[in-house]
Amino acid sequence: VEIGSPQYLMPAPSCGITLNARPIARVLAVNQSHGRWVGDTNMRRVFLILTIVTLTTTVGAGAGSSQLTNPAPQASQHGVVAQTVNRVVITLEYDRPVARGRELFGNLVEYDAIWTPGANRSTWIDFSEPVELEGHPLDAGRYGIWMVPKENEPWELIVVSDWDRDHALYPFGAEVFRANVSPETGAHMEVLAYYFPVVGPYEATLRLHWGSTIIPLRIEVGG
């Protein structure tokens, strides 16, 4: 069938809209005697509809793509702290929860319960060479850090070999050692932080600080 014939039908558009075949055929019929389109007004309407549908589909797809490539940021941002002590590189990674006016220890974080001092994933620490952490020897490698907060008494520090864990899934059976650490108090820290306030040639102090609570961890390296 030739395009100029009244029997010619326009193929169904790919946008998913079904159009009646007969009106389309009439719109596309060519007036052979005058060499111009019959039903110019209807033709303009059809093209206008198809243009609107195309633009709407394109805009919708673009919005969906933007949502996929720009997800909402997580509430607790990722943090990294690193320090070199006499050739030994110490690296710690964690997610940083925010106080937001909440009562932290004894409420948001329960006393006498195992807690990973961070958010989302377990906090981990990596040593490039062997060290001593709170007097306990550790081989070079990566370890998970957990704690048991206590009220009016020393906290428990727990070091585990299984470091890649969800913050709510404590790795029972992977403990390397436990140690008691006495908490200190200081100025309010809104976002949980780890930092090195003291660094010497053979030792350093790593602090966990959230709210007014500070947990100092002593790290010693070889000569």
C-alpha cells in the first residue's frame, strides 16, 4: 500500500498510547488532485499530542534517573582517622551518629549491653605492624572494636577478629581480648568522634568522644 493511499495506517507509537486507526488513516490521506494533506488541523493535533507525550516521558525518566544516582544521604556520616607512630600506621573507620539533644549513655545506648561505638557497621581499626592495645599484644591486621558501657565503673573494651559486621550483629566466638577502660568527661561532642590527642615516638592515645563521655585507649608500638 502506498503512503498516499487512504488505506495507509500509521504504525502504533512506541510510547504505549493506542490511537484509533481510521481517523489516522483519514488524516494521512493525500488529496491527489491538490497535492496537499487532507485534515491539516487534525494532523497538527496528533503531532501536538505525540510531542507532549514524548516530553512527559523524557522528563519522568530523567527524574527517576536523578533519584537513582542521588540517593538520600545517610544520617550518620562516614569517618576515617589515621595516625603514624614510629613507622606503624594506625587507621580507624567508623560511622558518626549525632546526639541531637538525646540522652546518650544509659538511654540511647544501654548500660551493660554490647555496643559497637559508631553506627551502621562495626567500627574497625587497622595496624600496619604489631602493637599493644591497652597492654594486650595484637598482630598486624584489622580488628573490630566493641564496648560494654557501664554506669559509674570502668567500661569493657572488646577487640574481635571479625571486623566486617553490621552494628547489631555481634560476632560471638571471634573475641581476641577484653580490657577494662576508665571513662573520662569533657566538653560536649555533638557528633561521635575518634582522634589522637597524644602522639609520641613509641605510644599514642586514641580517644572515643561522644556527648561528654571520653574513652581513652592506649596504643604502644615497638622501637
